[in-house]
Amino acid sequence: MPASEAKDAIRFLQQEISMQIDRSEKGRIARSEANLDGPTHLGAIIVSSDEPDSGNGHAFRAVVEVYDDAGHQYEAEIQGAVQGAGNGGWTLARLSVVDAGPLPKGG
């Protein structure tokens, strides 16, 4: 899967992915240290690797920016796998948070 396709899949699944990152141990710590409040969204997405996975799936590794509406943010390195869905979308097969840490507000 080209990196742009991996990025599209992550963007398509951003709500589910940001919730899973927030709920992970490393994500909870980074969220607390960065003073995030309320629902989160994904900002920048940098895909560092992608590989074909079973059937119509793809494994990826990426760094994402997670932020709230007040501009607080943290960065998370994630790895996971997606499966192509029949409707042209994607489903998340697995996700793990490799590392996470706060970023300065606004940057």
C-alpha cells in the first residue's frame, strides 16, 4: 500500500484511532501531560512504513499528532493493520501505541 493510501486509511479511521490512542497507557499519560480535554482529533500523519497484510489488508507504522479543540496536542507513534471494506472504506484490524509524548501548545 503506498504511503498515501495508508494515510488515507488512517484519516478514514481517525475517530476510532484517536480514541484507541487516548485509551492506551502511553496515550493516557501523554494526554494528561499535554492537558488535553474533551474529544480528540488527528492532525499531521506521517507514514513511515506499510506492508501488505493478509488478503486485502495492510500493515502500517506511523507518527500522528493528536489534538483537542483548545489546541493542546501530543504525538503518538502507532503501528497497526487495516482491512479494505466492501464499501471502499477501511476497518481497523489492530492498533498499538509504540510511544507517545506531549507537544508544546500550537506547535
